[in-house]
Amino acid sequence: MTTVHTFTALGQYLAADVNSGAVHVLDKLTYDLLSGAGEGPLGEELPRELADRLPQYSRADLEEGWRELLELQSAGLLFTTDEYIDSEAAMALQKAAVVKALCLHVSHDCNLRCKYCFASTGDFGTGHRMTMALDTAKAAIDWVVEKSGNRRNIEVDFFGGEPLMAMDVVKGTVEYARSLEKTHDKVFRFTITTNGVLLDEETIDYINREMSNAVLSLDGRQEVNDHMRPTINSKGSYEVIVPKFQKLVAQRGTKDYYVRGTFTREHLDFSQDILHMGELGFCNVSVEPCSGPLDDPYAIREEDLSRVEEEYEKLAGLLRDQRDINFFHFNVDLSQGPCVIKRLRGCGAGCEYVAITPDGDIYPCHQFVGKEEYCLGNVHNGTLDMTISGQFAQQNIYTRPACRECWARFYCSGGCSASNLLVNGDITRANEVACAMERKRLECAIALNALAAGMGERAYTGCDNTECNRCEC
């Protein structure tokens, strides 16, 4: 099991102690020593064979560097043990958790025809397009209130398809959920994910008033966005949506939002799309790699990885000097701030988080919708298949073999079950292409934090919202 990860990024020599979360900026000598030391822990004496492999340094300098590393080890900052692997917290992960978040599919229809869409351009492969009835949405709210137990904070993400195509259902759901808050001692936090085509002044006002977060879909430069995200009539969507997004963000104040895009193997220069979003005035940006099986023409493949990794490092270098862009994947909390359960289990799909379809069916997350073997039940009869839910509750960094050996396990928290299933046909078997990209993003994020700390600048430290509804610890 990897306990120390050494790497270079942004001209720095770095080491991450996996179990403690400590990050060290090293000089070249100590980096070479630590990289050559093996899994550790370090012995009191500098190994002769290691010194012999580093003839470029004097013996005295190597001895001094070794002593510096030993001091870090003695301080509990190198080669620390995993205090969670056999702990009660880890064992508790085997139990199904209370449901705390819904992805509410108010629409299985869409007014765009995105080429890479995992939802089959809105109908999730069902062959029929539909929107959710308000009665079903209310049943979903009732269901999550019951299943959330003593948990006070509940998240609801209005999703599709395109949720603005069912805006009356969105409004009715929010009104209904708010009416239950005092009676059941709950607080609802709403998010909406939209392609922006149907945004108007009234809808912008409503989203900015009622939604705690807004996710705005845009792939970046006009030529990239219009190629991948055409309308039903095969026209570009960029000129339609960008002014609306700019208006929404300008009027949003301090409320959360992300402009969210996807890059494919057709456009691997995604750093330019992120910079373009910044030029449009969007500070909070997330651009995700397209994932899919080997026959997916748009999904990132193993042969693309070197190019993608170079692009992430290029992006990190650009953002080092352009700190007004908050890139989601470079947010990392070096203090390992998230609670133990979050760090070990991750997103909680299938046990803490579920997706609800327009007809009330319950799935582990939005990317499982349509895979009938993973249907957990239906909100109209209040059922929840605990056998399937239990399979997801057991997914954590210790039950996934590849995660146990990965240095990024406490940052990544186990990856994506849906991606694993899509690529490998098994929720427990890691999607290695996605893992490689995640590790590179984390290296860049850690390097940015190290630079910021050294220069006294704001670091990418992740969420600093002390009243975040995602956790209750």
C-alpha cells in the first residue's frame, strides 16, 4: 500500500504523505533520496546502496538530507500508518446510510442534441421523452424526508434532460419542500443544472432567489461548444446561452454557481476553453473529461493520457498567474478537512444519494438511470431495495482493490461507480483512464497549493463554507 507519493509539478519537487495528508516541498537532493527510499519507513542509517545510486551528491549532503527526512518521519509527517483501515469508522461504512440527497429528473427531454450525452440526448435510452408530474415530485420529497432520518439538511438537484422544460414542476417542488421544513425540522438546499436555452428574466430571478447552486452547461469556445452541443435543428447554442449565463451570474451575488463543460478526445486543448470561460466573466469553472467504453468516439482513451496530462499541467501553470479562475478539479483541502466518512466512501451513490426518474423509479445516481438491474424501487410505493443499496454502501477505498494501493485514495475517495460500470462492467473495478486523470489533477492541485502557500497567496483549498449542507459534522 502506497504511503508516500513523490512527484514533480510546476517546477517543484513534492511529496505527499498519504495517510497524514502532509505535503512537503523538497529540494532535488531530498527528493531523490525519498524517491529512492522505497515504501519505508526510513531507517536510522542512510542505506549504502541508496547513496551509491546518487553519486552526484556528496556523502555529507546525503547524510544531512537523510536526517531532514527522518525528522519529518519522527514528527508523524512521513510514512505514517493508516489509522482508518481497521477502525470503527471504516467498519461503519458497510452499513447503509440515510439518504441525504436527490437528483430529481424532472425532465427526460432536452432541447439540445449534445453528441457525447450519456443520457441519449435526454430520454436516457428509453425511447420516450417525458417530464415529471408534480405529484411524483412531491412523493419524492416525502420519500427523502422519511429516509433522511434525523438528518436535517437535504439536497435536491433538479436535473434532466433539461429541467427548464419542466419549470412549473421545479417551482411546485420547491414550494412543497419549503412547506415541510418546519414541521419535519429539515432544511432543503436546491441546485439546478441547465443548458440555458430557455432562460429568461423571470427564470433567472427565480433561480437566483431559490437555488443555492446553479450548474450552467457550456463547453468553452464557440467553435467547440457549437460542434458538440447543437440544437435540435443542428444550429449552434453558444450565442443563445452565453448572454443568458452572463446575466444570471452577474445578478447572482455571492451564491454558488459553476459553469460546467465536457472535453472530448476531439478537443484535448481544453485549457483554452477554461481560459475562454474566464474571459466571459465566469470565475467558477468545471470542465470534465468525457468517459465511456472503448467504442465511444468521444471518450478519453489510454492513448490520449499523455496529452491530457500535459494539458492539465499547462492549465495549472496558466492558473498560477491567473488566480481569478476557480477550477473545480484544482480545489483540494490539504488539511484533509472533509469528514472521515466522506473521505472513505466518496459520493455515497446508491445509499446517501439517489436519482429519481419522471415515473418515480429510484436509481443509485443519474448515470445509472435506465439500467433496470440497478433500480432500487419507486417513490410511489416507498420501497428501497436494500440489497442493491447495500452493494453501494460497501464501496469504499478499502473494498475497491485498486483504491487500496493508490496514493490518491483519501483525496479521490474511491472514484465513480458509474464510470467503472460503463468502462469495465463492474462497479468495483476502477476505470484506470479516469484514475490516471484524477491523479494528475491532484498533483497539479497540490503543486498550486504549495506555490500559493510559499508566496502567501490564496490557495486552492476547496470548500470554505462552514455552513455547508453536505456535511453535519
